[in-house]
Amino acid sequence: METGQIRMCPTHGYFRGEKCQCNQVGRHILDERRTTQLGKMVSGALRHFPEKLHLEMDKQGWVDVESLITALEDRYRWFYREYLFALIESDVKGRYEIKEGKIRARYAHSVNVDLDFPSNELPELYYGTTEEEADRVLEVGLKSVNQRYLHLSTSFDEAIRVAKYRTEQPIVIIVNAKQAQENGIKIMSVSDQICLSENIPPTFLEIIS
Ligand SMILES: [Zn+2]
């Protein structure tokens, strides 16, 4: 999760940290502590526990923006609606999207959603893992364990970065996405860095280390 305060650059809009990419300091919007607090609540609501905030989520993961704002106003006395938009627009990972008065998380759900992102034609994808898991994956394929979808990285470096949370010496598995898709495996492109799938059979996997 990015940390840091949210500020607003007159040229580039909301950003995280002390200075915009253009070096302007801009205007203060939300301090670091509240940014973290709000970020955790919004990601929790949209990925894991919409019912805790009495939100109705549809099958594709969408929630009414105004209902979310009301729920956040009820929960935090310091909250203003601008903060929600500031949080989302300054999120460099594109965790959320807003469309036609609705908002959803783009990935990392544990709630049972059926996301409907396009299945673009994709190159290879990458999955970073531990040595023990890699052996098993080559036998049984890749499956999501605690989350609704399996997360694949679009770059080798990103796969390494993610896996480093779990192991000092990650093993990277290449997913032959094109071949998998030609054989009917659904892979969705949700951001520049992340694709989602339900499972990838071993035939389409290969280890590089
Ligand atoms: Zn700027």
C-alpha cells in the first residue's frame, strides 16, 4: 500500500507524498494517518466486507458511490466526500474504478464476485512463488487460495517484487497466456501490472529461475 499524505497539484491533481512529479507541493488534503485509515476501510469494504458498511454489492463488485460516502461519513467525523475521490485518483496502482455512480475494486477480492474485465490478447504472464510451492504448481497448476481470483503479473520484475514478501529467493513461473487463452482459459486484464484468472493448468506453465 502506498503511504503518505494526499495533496493536490494545481496541474496534475491529487497525488501521494510531499511533492508532485512536477515538484510543486500543492495543497494539503489528507494526512498520512487518515489516508491509511481511509484506504484500509475502502479496500476492506470493496474487497472483503461490504456488509459491514451495509453496502449492497452486485455480482461484478459494484457498489453505489453515494452509499459508500454516507457509510464513511457515519464512520469518520473528519470525512468529507472529496477524500474518497482524492484517495482513488491518487492511487497509482489503479485499485479502484468509478463509473456511472458506482465504484468497485479492480482486484484482490475475497468476496464472491464475477468480474467482467476484457480478456485482451495477452503476452506471457508471470507468477512469483517459493521453491516448495513451485514444484506443486507444476503438478497441479495455479489456483487462487485465499482470494477470489489468482493474480498474475505482467512483468518478471513485478512477479519478483510480489513474491519477495514471502521468500528471499523467489522462483518465477511463466504462464503461456496466449496458449492458455486459445484453449479456453479465461484471463482478464485489470491494470498495467495485473491480470486475473481462476486457474491455469500445468500445461501452460514453465519455471524460470
Ligand atoms: Zn504536478
